[in-house]
Amino acid sequence: MLVRLVAILVVMDVSFCTAKEPADTNYDESKVPEYELPELLLDHEGRSVGRAEWEGHRRSEILQSLEDSVYGTTPSKKVNVRYELVGEDRTALAGRATRKQVAALFGESGYRLDILLYVPNRVSGPAPAFLGLNFNANHTVHADVGILKRGTSNERGSFASRWQLETLIERGYALATVHRDQIDPDNYRNDFSDGIHPLFYEDNQVVPESGQWGSIGAWAWGLSRVLDWLEIEASVDASRVAVIGHSRLGKTALWAGAQDRRFAMVVSNNSGCGGAALYRRCYGERIHHMVKPVGYWFCRNHHQYQQREHELPVDQHMLLSLVAPRPLYIASATNDRWADPRGEFLAAKYASPVYELLGEKGLGESEMPLPNVPLQTRIGYHLRLGDHDVTSFDWKHYLAFADRHLNSE
């Protein structure tokens, strides 16, 4: 698939481009190289793939290639997890919700995750839910004084705007979240010694092997462990859980949804390079920009593709295709050129043939929409006016998409 793309004219505020960005960052569409995307529907032997072949082997080929060259392999070893209720309040949010706080305890290691769950009280029967990791500890997602405060000095509710909890509860959705750093610290000095990785090391191992998982893989694994608990939590319908993430956690949500098909819907907000954006465009953030500060997000095999994106055996339309036929929503922001909004749109566009192969409608549009004009088929996409963030506008459309796909099926 030889691609040469012409820039779409979108009025953008260039204020997001700051001195902190590398000098070689490309924001010029005319400098996007010609590139050839790996074919979704040709297997490793060059054979055309139909529906049976997709399920039979092609999907697993792509998953394996993403493991080998981007995120690393998730360990197959099982760790015993027990879940203990720490606290419950059936009158949270002025009586509109039940708040549960649960500790997930991993074997005899002393390792622990604190799960925060809000469930709407007005819903009869198990509620659909959104599940996502938070950046700054559970108590930052809402000012509720009943949320246990652990690990950081951030103020209660300091990132509440990114979660829109009252809106979710009013719309009939539960919200579950865990602090990312409890799974694997994201401190720009990560040496894989103080997260979950040591639970899976072999004798005398101190870091993952070059093809083993980095932090994105670990965070995705943690999301699946929370989903394990939701499957036994009577107030939540675990068959209707949407996994959601922003920025690096948007990358994580995509990888979690690709690996764990129990997630009924996947939402990636401003995920950019290593997330929804096509690598081969070489626009905004690139692999060599990430490797020095945050190379631990990925497996070490990924580092060899610095300034060699064209040699990757995969690109991110292939990651998105692994969500099919489940609902998938990708969102960008006009000022977030670092995350390459056009590359995110195009990855969704080029993932569409797999949706169509599996009997669902793909993105349905060949041209990028204007800002604040969402596209919603089985794949959703919007380009929001504004900065790298999660806003009420984003949630408005995620909830509409969820109403369409989680509450109507």
C-alpha cells in the first residue's frame, strides 16, 4: 500500500509546539515521507486473508509481531490474586452512587493494587463500566473525601475534569480506576525493580529480556487484572466494560484491548506515537524521541527502529485492527501536533478493512473531519479543538458511542 498524503487544511493553534520538543520534530506535511504500510489482509506467506484465516492465524501473527517489535511479550505465568473489600459507601456522591474500594493482593509478594469503583445507584441490574488507569492516584479523580489517599501529595480531585465522574454516574455508567504507578512506576528512571516485573523474573533476572514487556505491557496486564475482579463484582456487567486511556495510557488502553478480548470497547485519547498514530509518517513524536526518556514503556527490541520506522514489521493500523469487531474510538486534539492527529485518523481509516471483513462498518470516511465533528460507526473518531487533555467534550462523545454500542447490544 504505497501512500503519499496531502495535508488537510485545519486551523491549528501552534502554541503546543514548545522549546522542550526536539529540534528535529517534523510538523510539515510536505516532509512526511512516502511510505508503504504493511498489509493487514496478507499473511506472512503473502496469502490473502478471509474471515476464517483472520481468526485462524492472521490476527495472532499481527499480535506476535507487535509483541516482538513494539510492546514485548506479556508473561504467561499466572499469579494468584485475591481481592479484599477495604471500604464501601452506598451513599456516595450525595446518594447517587456506591463507592467501593478493593485491594488486589498478589500471592505472598506483598504487592498490592488499590481499585476504586463507583457504581450508579439508579441502575437496575449490573451497570456497564469504563475502566482506566489514572496518572496521579485514585484520590485525584474526584474530591470525594472518602477516597483513600495513597502515594502522592496531589490534592483531592485535582484531575477530576479528566474523569467527569458525576456525568458517568448520571448516564448510568460505573467507573473503575487504579493508579498507574502501583502497577509500574512511571518516573523516568524506571529500572523494572519496583513494579510488577519482579513477580515474573526467572532466577537471577533483574530486568526484562529484550523481547519481554515494558511498562505499557505491565499497565495493560494490570487493567486485565482489574477486569478479572469486575467479572466477580455483581454490580458491574463485565461483558460491557470499555477500557479507556489518555496519552501514554491511551497507548496502554489500545494494547490492553488488543490482547484481552473481554474488553467490550476500547477508547484511546491523544495516544500518538506508539499508540494510535502511524509510525511511518515520521510526524511529531518519533521512536528516537521516546527512547532516551521513556524507552522503558516498550520492549528493548523497539529501540532498534529509531529513525528506521520504515523497517518496522508492523504499524499502528495493525494494532487498531486487533480490536475488531469490537467498538473502537480514537480521539485527537488540534493543538496536540506532537501526537500527530492526522496519523491517528489514518490508522483508524486503514484498520477499517478488518472491521468490514468481520461484518462491521469501518470508519466510513476517507477524509479527516473538521474539528469538533465526530465520526461514529463501529469506529469512532474526533479531532477536538484544544490541547493534549481529556475534556467534557471528549466524554460527551465517548458516552454517546457507548450508549450506541454497550447499551444497545
